[in-house]
Amino acid sequence: MHSYASSLMSDVSPGLALAFVALLAATPPYLALHQSARGRARSAIGYLLGLGTGLAATVVSVAILGAHADAQAIVAAGLAASFFSPFVGMLRAKWRRKGRPVRSRTVVEGLSRS
């Protein structure tokens, strides 16, 4: 017999899985890209780390919430969050990272542009 609590858990589980996976999938790219060191492959490595973490979190959320809700809904939410959340983490890291220092103008540059 279904109760109100089990029906609520069944309805809320995909959203919980989405939030859980999105948070965990956005963290590795943020940590990889917010440093000041440069490198060509940091974005790709950050995305792959986030995707792998998101997929692992999806498997864990299916194992935890699968008994209370439809596993397909949890997997769909987890896969969507695993794909898109690393981009959010990368954008957040690039936004927070300090830009290049402002170059002071030399006397010659100041006179030539006037």
C-alpha cells in the first residue's frame, strides 16, 4: 500500500539525484581550473574528471534511491547533470580566477597614442 511519504519520495528522488550529481560533478573542474597555473589540457582534464565523478555519483544515487523511485528517472537526471555540470564548474572557476595584471604604459607608448 502506498503512503503519502513513499509517493513523495518517489516524486522527489530524481530532483535529489540531479542536485547531488550536479554538485559533485561541478567540483573537480572547479578545483582543477581555479588555480593560476596555465596548461592546454586543464579544461579537458577538468571536464573528464567532472564527467567521471558525475557518472560515479549517478551509480551511487541509483543504488541509494533506486528502491524508492523509478531507476530510469534517476539515471536520466544523473546523466544530464553529469554532462552539463562540469561546464558550470569550469565557467565558475574561470570567472573567479584573477585576470592578467594591468601592464603599465611606458613613456613612448603614452606619447605615441596622443
